Amino acid sequence: MAAIPALLLAACTTAPTDEGSGDEQTFELTLAHSYTEAQPQHRCGAQVIADEVAAADVGLTIEIFPSSQLGGDADRIASVASGDIDIDIQGASALGAVYEPISVLDAAYAFDDADHLAAFMASEESDVLTAGFAEAAGVYTLGAWSAGARHFTANTPIRTPEDLAGLRMRFPGSPQYLMNARALGATATEVAYEELYLALQQGTVDGQENPITNIVASNLVEVQDYISMSAHQLNTNLVIMSSKWNDLSERQQEALTAAVVTAVENVTECIAEDEETILAEWREGGEWEVIEDVDRDAFQERAVAYLEENFTGEALEIFQAIRATSD
């Protein structure tokens, strides 16, 4: 699932630490993301990349900065483009701020599952997408993984699109997420992720949607009665890199690429294992009710029809290419 980096336009500003063996230089790379150290994106993703690169012994070391220590998503995208951050893990919708078509990876029901994402990332169509992103933003795409499917939570079950009527559902404020809300039949209310728990507790919003690991990290079980297993969107993360890539030797590039491939596999497995454990606890614990009989076909038919009608140009081509790689 690691995409081959495309042509990069931005200039590199970070200097190597010293000379390595022969003509190879040694580099200390920064890797930033917004997740906590307990979440799979860190322990099975970022940490695996750092460990695999260190084990390769090719003159690369990676220092990780989790939990938005180096800024929020928008700030970090700009820092990667300028070369102030070397590697970052970002959601596709956040990257849409600098290259709108890439946000289609976060479209409702674009992907069926993690295997479908892998199939698309291995296709020529994904190379076109990442090349366009590199040309527009000056950033390489090293790989992509699924951070789990997103599901609805509320104080009432949500089994069909009609059940969303009258509910104020929190969605992230990016254009793609707000488009997803309309496609699914929801009335979107924008609330910052950090303020979500309080907004639900105080009734500012009636419900929300997130992958299971985020729901756990935010303790939303304390302020919601139902989780409805809609799986309406695959939460897609991309591993992106600044023009520092151009300074690495071929051996270092190969080691970093291999590390990302391993991390993609590990994150996918970790997410699946974590979700299975969490769901078993929820079903047995009774803290809230897990709604299994969601009419996903109804949601998907509505969403895909809406998106195919409202996407235009390159975004529509990408969405159709993604759907074409579905089993």
C-alpha cells in the first residue's frame, strides 16, 4: 500500500547531521501526528516506522512528536511543505486544504474496507492522485492505511438515513466531511474534536461519528446511549514527507519505504484487533447499546448517488476509480 513518491517541487531546507559511510549522509528526521501514544496510529504506525528505520542501520533516525505537539493538522501540512517537519501522518480530508481532490479518499462509502483501500493504493489511478498532490503541495505520499470505519453515536438508534432526521450530528468542519453529512442525510453541526465530549454532555449536539478507537479515546460512552454500526466512511491516513526525501540515498529511501509498508500492515492489524476487543467489551458490559442491524445498503445507495451527482471534474474521476476497484 505504500505509494511510489511522485515528482516533488518544494526545496529542502533541513541539513544532514554529519557524513555517513562513503557518500551517504546521516539524517535525523522528525515525524509528527495528532494521535495519542495509546492509539494504533502511533504505537503500530509511527513507532513501527521509527523502529524499522533504526533497525535498517542506514544512517536514519526518526524522532516522533505525537498529540499535535508540532501544531494542528493545518499547521503541520504547511510545515511539511516548507520542510520544517520531515514526515507527518494526516487524514485525507485535512490534506484536501492544499489539494482538494485527495480529500475524496474520505468520501462516504468510497471504500468498502481496508482491503479495498489497499487495492486502490496499488492501482495506477492512485499514482495519478499522489502525483497531483505532490505537484500541487510539494509533498511526497509514502503510504496510506485505514484507521478504521466511522460509526454514528447518539442517544437514539440510527438504523436508516431517516433516523438522522431532526438530529444535530457533529461532523468535522472540512468540506468533504460536510459533503458526507449531506450525502448521508444528516444535519451537520461543526464542533472541534477537543470540545466534542462537552458538546454531547451539554446537548449542544445530539450525536457524532468517529472510528471506534477515537470514540474510546474520547470516552464518548459516558455521554451517549447508542453506537450504530454504520461503517459509513473509512478513516484514511496518509504518511507524507517533505522534500527531504530528495536528500536521502537510494538505500535510505528503500529502508524508509519498507518501514512504511510494514507500518501499514501493522496498523491495519492493530485497528482490527483493537476494534474486536472493544466491541466485545461493549456488547458484554452494557455501558451502551451496540446497534448491529444498521441498513448499510440504504446509507450506501443514498451516499454514492449523491456523491456521483455532486462531485465534478477530477474529484468525480477519483471517486469512480475508487469504486471501480471494489470487489
